[in-house]
Amino acid sequence: MKLKPLNDRVLVKRLESEEKTAGGIIIPDSAKEKPQRGKVVAAGPGKLDDSGKRIALNVKDGDEVLFNKYAGTEVKVEGEEYLVMREDDILGVIEN
């Protein structure tokens, strides 16, 4: 990966949303909402507190996360689309 997030930033790859509803109705691309789930591709080292000590992040590479609808900044790296967001924008880690 050529993009390394700084401080409390996290690089997330969106996971594709379902193309069918539970009832079997196929959802067209124009009606789909952007997924709010993603996989952490890279995480920064954490932010500094007032005394200069580094506070480690709660998420790590490979975690599947749920985030705010309008969280992060969309970036394109090597033809792939990612989101760069603060750890605070992540609502939780999805455990499988």
C-alpha cells in the first residue's frame, strides 16, 4: 500500500452492499445506498495526548467496521477507491 495514514486516521475499503433484498427483489445500482461497512486496510499509529504519549487505535488492519454514512474522505489509490477517516467516525468493529 502506498498510502500510510497518519495519527488517528484509518484507510477503509468499502464492502459491497447486497444486490437483493430478503424478499428476492433485485436493487438497481441507481437505488443503492453506499455501504456503511468496510474493511480496514491500513491504520495510523494513533494520536498524541497532551503529554506527548501515543494513544494506540482500537482498530487494526483487517478489521471489518461499521462507520457513519458521511464519514471520511474518498480517495483513489492505484485505481481503487478508499475512505480516509478518523477513528472517531468508526461506530464499531463487526466480529464474525
